[in-house]
Amino acid sequence: MMSTPGETGTESWPLWEVFVRANRGLSHVHVGSLHAPDSDMAVRNARDLYTRRNEGVSIWVVPADAITTSDPDAKGAYFESPAGKNYRHAVYYTKSEGVKHL
Amino acid sequence: MTSPADLSVVENEAGQALFDDLIAKDSRIEPRDWMPEAYRKTLIRQISQHAHSEIIGMQPESNWITRAPSLKRKAILMAKVQDEAGHGLYLYSAAQTLGITREEMMDQLIEGRARYSSIFNYTTPTWADMGAIGWLVDGAAICNQVPLCRASYGPYGRAMVRICKEESFHQRQGFEILLELMQGTEAQREMAQDAVNRWYWPSLMMFGPPDDQSPNSAQSMAWNIKRFSNDELRQRFVGMLVPQAEVLGVTLPDPALRFNEETGEYDMSEIDWTEFNEVLAGRGPANAERLRRRREAHENGAWVREAAHEYARKQAARAAAEVA
Amino acid sequence: MSDADIDPHGEVTVDRLALADEFAGAGAAGEGAVASADVAEYALRLGDDALVLAQQLGMWIARAPELEEDVALGNIALDLLGHARSLLHYAGTESGRSEDDLAYWRDEPDWRNAWIFEQPNGDFAHTIARQFFVATYLFELYGDLSSSTDPTLAAIAAKSMKEVDYHRDHATQWVLRLAGGTDESRRRMITAVADTWPYVDELFHDDELVERLASDGVAVLPSSLRERFDEIVDQVLAEAEIELPTGRTAFIASGGGRRGRHTEHLGPLLAEMQVLARQHPGASW
């Protein structure tokens, strides 16, 4: 299990990852990280740091050490499976070309 | 049987191959990828120096926030210096993904073990310096930074994209300060020309030593961190300045400066690298002052940072006790 | 599309934003609304409060306890500077003076800010104590003023209230952390609250001008805000386990800022702020 890169557990103000929703209808997207003593201050610092120019309508902050990532050393193998399963994609089905509403 | 030592050799070989492949394809290296130790070290050094430059770079301008000559200029300057704090934070975060903490980087800075851009060791005695910094220093910085948006290390490139977007106003506001001054009174025009005289050469030095004396450049270019050579960027910058200086009505303080039709480049006087090296060695106008001020802010804030840490600890303990 | 063309942060549309009015409320009463002498004087009071405080917070930039806090205090200072500019711009319409005429070319006795705003930054706890009291006051004030019968004041107040709400929250968070942090931070916070408290009273002084304007629904009677202010302050300080000074140690400064009488701190602050502008009379920047 790995947290996000950068979190060491040694800093007095821990690292937080920041996600911002730019507008209604969009997902929260990772924009960067910051340091804060706790979650209340983290969300405020995120507002001050990452939305100075109207970049967001909603913010998530997550302690970096609370994020579990896939094993980085196995990244090739871990994401091998989808390759070759072309039948998951619509473009795989060519015989129906020209037929409307399909 | 393979011993652990053998295994790591195998891993390193595989890692190096993948790394080389990604670089060759001009793709991006991400934090948990295998990377050569020298690549990691180079990046930590470069990104943290860049971050320190943003943070130290706040000082020569914050010097004028309280005295800005109009409320509009005060607001612009405040927003700009504040942006610089933000840019320092983005960059420290990017460096942190390489295995160094911000606390360690800050300690390196205030203990005088880290470098930052020498340009910020010059002083800002007049208001026109706010214009010259924006036009010349930020202008040079933007020339350097735009190619860095494509740096091979993902987090660095992403930080630079954000920074470049936000900085687009920094150079313009500097230009406008100078333009107002040049269209103003005799005293204002003198102030503007004097500032341009003082900042022109140091801003050209921001691109670093000439290509034939820049030992690390070749490796950084091979790693797709650096995209253009120091001299290429310097030429590009001067090429932009010349017509802008005409609009402003200021004189660039280099009598030898002229466009050479044959080479397609600007001829210019020799840069005084002795001065550059003196400032780099800590003998510039304000090296000691800049570090002292940063150290003071850090030390004066220690009790506040500890208080917030302690409060968070107590709150967490309280929450845990309530659950138990 | 190559890698380099993909914007990893999504589109930032700032460049294409229709820029908002630089002066809040300008145009709320139609083009060229001119303040009466009374309204101008009232706007001057509010504008001077905001400008003096913005000037003080500006001094923190590059000196804050942590970089994130440099950014936070910068945002607050910029908000206040925005309020000041809108208010001074409006105040100047009465006499044909610009925001800068008012900011840079008035001497100390012509300034109308209350004393609490000119009290020095001190340590971070003092700045936070001052922020906490004034932001709590301003939030209530702008809340009420946003229904002023003067459309310009109402518009300025409506915008300012939203921003001051955050200032109040920011200060409250820090009061709690400093009071409940280490022994040292607690001691400093208690000292700061005690040192700042004497200047709170002046914020709620009524006088003839506000009474006149309040009777027309233009201004807010400061005294009418006191109860709500006390309620919030009591609540936060109770959570912080800080007691307000009482008894013989409870100094209350007389105040006098609204009449142009100031403490020893305003003079140097103005001297610094105005020095360059005054070296170049008539110059534009």
C-alpha cells in the first residue's frame, strides 16, 4: 500500500492533496497539494491557494497518507488486462456500420 | 537463485530501459517511476531552487506594497507578490514528490545551503524598480519557464503550466508601470530609465552562463528538462525587448546592441560575468538581507505552526477518546 | 493532439472572463451617482477603516508564519483594499476627488477610521485578535447595510459582506488554534485579546451623522450591532476558553477616529503610505 508521493509522515503540518470542481457538471480534478495542520485549515488554504482566479466551485482535500495507490512497480502488468479486449469498445463492431441509431 | 543484489541490478536495468524509452518518446516521467539517481537529484536541486527564487523574490517587491503610489497599483502589486508565494508552494509540492520535504528545503534555504536566482539579491530603491522587475525580470523568467511546461518530469511541468498562466499578467503590469512613468514627468522618466539601466544586465544574466561554459546544460537537455540553451533563450529575450523598449521610449544600456543581418541574431556587449559570480558567491547588494528576512519570518512563525500542530493533535486525541 | 497540448488543469477561462466592475456599486444607482455630504462622510469612515486595515495586512506579506498564510492574509488584504477603493471612490463623488486624492492627499486629522484599525500588527496573535473583532463587526455591519436605501452603499455592502464572512471564519479558526495550541500560543492569544479589547467599544459609538443617516435608512446605527457582535464573540471566546478583561483592568479607549482624533500609530502609517505619491504632486502612475 502506498500513499501519494511526497507524504513522509515526518512534517508537523502534513501534506494534503487538493481536488477542485471547476464548474457544475464536472468532476473534482486533482490540482496539487499543500500543507495544513488539519482538515479545516486545509480546505481553507486550498481555497486561498487554488481558487484565487475563479477556478472552482467546490474543493476536496484529502490527507496524502489516506490515499491508497496501485503498486507503482507493477504498473505495466497491472494495466495489461484491458489490452486485447477490444470487444469492450464500440468501434470493434464494424458490421453494424451504416445502420442508424446504433 | 538470484540474490537481492542481483535483483536490484535487474530492476535497475529494466527501469533504465523504460526511463530511456519514455524520454526518447518525449513522454513524461511520473513520481513513482524508476529514474536515474542523477535525474532525481538534478530535479530536486532545480525545482527547489526555483521555489526558493519565488519565495525570496517576494521581498524586493513586497518592499513597495506599503508605498505603492496609487491604490490600483497597490492592489496589483499585492496580488503579484501573493502569486509568487503561491508559485513557491506549487513548486515545493512538485519537488516533494521526489522524496524531500518542504521543511528540509526551507531549512536548506534559511541555513544558506540552497541557491536561488541571484537577481533577487539586487535592491529596489525606487518605484520604477517594480516596473523593471515586471518587464525585465519576469520577462526573462517567462522565457525560461514556458519551455519548462514541457519538462519531462510530470509534476514539474504541471506546476509550470499553472505558474505560466498566472504569470501572464506579471510582465504586462511591469510594462505598464514603466509606460506610465515614461509618459509622466521628467522625474518619472528619469526614474524609469535608471531602473532599466540597473536591471537590464542582471536580467540577461538570469539565463545563466554562455553555452560553452554551462557544464550541466547538455545532460538537462538530454533528459528533456531543458529544451533550449542559455544563449538561445537570451537571444530570444533580447529580440522581444528591443521593439518593446521602443514603445516605452527607454534606452537599453548596451551601446553595442544591434541586429546582425548576417547571423540573424543580436550582437551585444560582453556580459560582465565577474559581477554575476560575485553575486552568486554571496557578495551581491542584498544576499544577507534576503536570507535574514526569510529566516526571521520562519523563526517568528515557529510558535504559530507549533500551536496549530498541537491543536490538531489534541483534537484528534479528543475525537479518539470519544469513540473509545 | 500531442501531450504538450493537453492542459492538465482544465481550461482556466480567466482571460475570457468579462472583467467585473473594479468599483463595487459603481453604477448601482445609475451612471454618475453623486454622494451627498453626509453620505460621503459616512462612506469615508467605512473606506478609511478598510484601507488602514488593508495597509496593515499588506505588511504581513512575505512575513507570515507559513507560506500558506502569506497567501491567506494577502487575499484578505486584497478584499479590504477592494472595499476601500469602492467606498473612497463613492465618497469622492461629492467633492470631485478620486480614490487616490482621498488616500494620498489627506492628512491625519482628515482620516475617519476607528482606532482599532490603526493598532499595529504586533505578533500574529495580535493581528488575529484585531481581525477577529473587526471582521465580526464588519460582517454584521455590511449585512445590515446591504439593505441600505442608498443603492451604491447597498451594492458595496452586499459584495463586501460575502468576503468579510470568510475573514471572520479565518480569524475564528486561528483564535481557536492559538488559544488551544501550546502554552506559549495560549499566553500570546490571551494577551492579544486583552490588548485589543479596549478598542472594540468605539466601533459601536453612534453620533449625529449616523443617527441622521440611519433615520433615512441610509446608514446602520453602530449601536444596533453590539448585541449580535457580543453574542458571536462570547461564543467563540467561550470555545477558546478565553475570558474578556473585566473589572479594573478593563480599559476602554475613548476613541475619536470618526472626528479625526487618532492614536500615535496612524501618523507613521500614513507617512509610509503617502510618501511616494507626495514626492510627485500631480503625477499619474
